[in-house]
Amino acid sequence: SLGGEAVPSEGNFICFKAPKRGEEFCQDLLKEGVVLRPLLNYEMPEWVRLSIGTSDEMDQTYQAIKKIYG
């Protein structure tokens, strides 16, 4: 709903393009208590991986992304 580009997934994670370099994006979210992984090892410097968690964890993640970038 935030308008990002994502890779189709059927697993327990999604990969999506961050609004800035993945490392910086992950560091910004870490300050909000949200842990994501940048995909530098896959030569995708602007992409991140988000593991799916509980409803509360996903809401916290959504709120943190929206607060910083929305």
C-alpha cells in the first residue's frame, strides 16, 4: 500500500525495493526496532528482505516504514 516494487513470493518472506540503498534503509528501520536484511550479496543494493512475522510485528514494521518514508 506504500507503492513499492516487490518480487512475487510464496515463502515466509518478501523482497522489495527500498526508497534508498538497502543498507541505509535497514539502518533507519533498526532505529525503530525493525530488522530487515539488505540484499547486497545478490547484487541488489536497493532491495531488502522482510521475513513475515506475527500480525503485531508486521503492523510495527508497516508503521515504522510509513513513519520514516510514507
